[in-house]
Amino acid sequence: GTSQPTAMVLVEDGGHPLLVVAGNGAQRVAIVDVETAYSFYIELGGYVSALLEHVRADGAPEVVMYGSSQWICFLAVDDLAQEKGSNLEEVFIEDGVATAWQCGTDALLAVPYSGYGLTLIDLTEREATRLTSDEGYSWSDADAYGDILFYAGGGDDRVISLDLETGHPEPL
């Protein structure tokens, strides 16, 4: 059965518009040809609920897919309709991803399952770096400005600034 769509992104494969759709609680994404309504599924190693467009270092477009799982998936857009997922790359994130934000053009800032700390995921290098292991912060109020992320302390009135280059948090 189909699940409730949680995210979608429109991409172009050789000038042909394709819609990539993630569903809530599904370990797959649907690819829909906008012009013909033909669709097919790509099975994934983990659940995805968020999609974002990313351009690889070589200039090739891809869709980065993640959700509440330990996998981040990279789906090449070129020849997507022909490849039907054989051009899918899945990267294991040890601490898992509970939620994440896009950080600059080439990174995701993720909160691990535990809710403690932050993980910076480099979309170009396909690597995850644990930045902090602090407990009890309210990540839902976080916002990034350049290479500095500001977030609210949990249960107190502090605002923390985190340098994303060094991974060093400082109370303001």
C-alpha cells in the first residue's frame, strides 16, 4: 500500500521531469514521471522522510534521502529512469539520524537517535563527524548563520553557539 507522502522533490533527468516522493514509514521512494504518470519504486535500506537536492563535486545532481534511520541514501539523478535505483548509494551513520537540517550546500547537521549531541554529515565526502555529545538541548530551535549554529539550552536560558568548522560549542 501507499503511505502518506512526507517529502517530494522535482528533478530533471535528461530534460525529463521526475518527481521523487518519500512516504511516511516506507523503506522506499516512488519515482513518478510527471509527463506520463508512469511510476516505479526504489527500495531502500532504511526509512526516509526527508529529501534534498544536492550537486556532487563533479557537477552531477543527486537527491539526498534520510529519515529516522541509520542510513542516508544518495540517488543519482542522471539516467534515473533507466537505472531504477542501481545508481543508489547508501551510507551507514552509526549514531543514526533522528532529525537533520541542511547546513550550507554540502552538509547535513543531524541529531542522533539518543538526542544527545550533533553529527555533521559531509555530503561530498559521505562522512559523518560527531561534533558534540552534550545532553538535553532543544535542537528544534536551532538556526545556522554561516559556519556557526545557534541553539537553545534545554531547561535553562542559555543560547549555545557551535562552530561547525571546529565542532566547539560556546555558551553565549
